[in-house]
Amino acid sequence: MGDVGTKLLFEDDRCRVWEVRLGPGEEGDVHRHELDHLLIQVAGDRIAVMPEDDSEGPFREYFAADVLPGAVVPVRRGGVERARNVGEQDYLEVVVEFKA
């Protein structure tokens, strides 16, 4: 499995913060969300979640949506997925994982 994000920005005993950057048409690594987390959309126009068949997370089917810069989305642990930028703009998001 790959990393949750493209770059680890911060980690301590309570949380881990990732940057996710994807160019148009680019996909992230398949990864498992072991922790509850927040997705914070920063930039882009359209993003898709592509869950694996054995995913136990909230997204169990392909899902594409418009990006809303500034949106904060709480997500429960368990998902096995990858993200794909299905838009025409570069996508940027911050993921904050909660360890405790």
C-alpha cells in the first residue's frame, strides 16, 4: 500500500498531516485509511475517489465531485482507495489524521 498523501508535512503523537497534490488525470497510490481524518480541500475543480473492493470505509463505490476550496470533510477510518484528479486544474488537499 502507498502513502495517504504525496508529502508528509507534520507528525506528532496526536496527529499526522499530509499534503495531496495531483495534476489533471493523475492518480494517487492505493492506500488504507487506518485513522479517522479530515480532508481539507484547498484547490482544484473535480476529484474522484476510487475505492478497492475490500474497502471498509464510507466510500464503497466510485465517487466524483466538484472541489470546494475551504471545504472540510470528516471521514471515518477503514477505506482502501486511491484518488484521481478528474478535473482540468491541479488538485491540492490537506489530510489531518487523528491518532488519539
